[in-house]
Amino acid sequence: MWKISKNEKFEIWTSNICVLNICYDKEDSCVYVNYKGYNIVMLMGMWGFEDEIQDRNIEYDIGGEKGRFNSFYYKVKKNNLKLFCDLIYFFISEHSLDSMLNDKFKFEI
């Protein structure tokens, strides 16, 4: 499902649906979700991703700069990372988020 590569800043998990840029901070992982060039962390929350995570008792938090929707990321414990990323993949594949994409969610290059 995932092809994993690295650059100087991130571990990059690539699938046929999305790209996850992951950086590590002690025991936590910061997961940036890139769907067609857009950060969809906020959109996923609006479509019920939180319910999927809570059903599996995974603790997570959302980080990022207030007011900058394209800076949001998930913060999750390293021991839950693989399951969390797989849940992101399946959630996106089951929901059509294209109609919700907006330039304010676009990643800055």
C-alpha cells in the first residue's frame, strides 16, 4: 500500500491516493496529509475521521499554525503510526473530498 522514501526533512509515504509527509519528534510522529496538493486534515475532521480513530482508541492531536489550514498535521505516537496511516488511506478512499478542496488548503511550494 505504501512506498516509503526519505528526504532531509521527512519520511515520505506514497500511495495511489495520497502522500504522507512524516517527521518524528521523540516518541511522536507528525503526519502531513497531501491529497492532490491539498492539506486535508481539517476536511477529514469535517467528514468524520475523528470517529474512525476514536473507535480504535488511538490518541492523536492536531498541530499547525492557527488560521493557516495548509499547516495542519496529525500528531500520533510512533507505535500507532502504521495503523493511523492505513486508516487515513482507507478513509480517503471511501470518501470523495474533491468537492471540498479549496485554495486555502493548498500546500505552499
